[in-house]
Amino acid sequence: MDIKVEFEEAVKQSRLLPAQSNENLLKLYGLFKQATEGDVNIEKPTNFFDLAGIAKYNTWSDLKGMSTDEAKQKYIALVKDLSGK
């Protein structure tokens, strides 16, 4: 199966996952952003109270340099792991 198609299916499947920990949600977010947009392309949030925004930024930024295809593969694997498949 084509990686793009498999990734799109994993994105659909991720919406059906049971409630996840914040850690897993951040992993999914970071891998999704890296897979779809590449390296982080936004400014780091400067509002100290924007904890969610800062966490999302840091998670995505930590993946800098990872190819979009590798991020797609890791996203697919994580969704499979979280769904028990």
C-alpha cells in the first residue's frame, strides 16, 4: 500500500482511538505535523501560560530533520500500537 494512502487511513483510525494520555496525543500531533508540513515553521509561543501551545511546539520541534515519509511511517506504527493492531 502507498505510504500516503496508509497514512491517510491511520489519520482516520486515530480519530476512533479510545481516550489517550497527553503524552500519546502529543506524539500523534508532532508526527502528524512533521508528516504533513515538515520541520516546524512557526514561532515558539511566547505566552508562558500557553502550556498546550508550548508543548505542541516542543513536540514538533523535537522532530526537526525527520523526513515526512519517516514521520508518516512512525505515525502509522503509533496508531497501530495504540489501537492494538
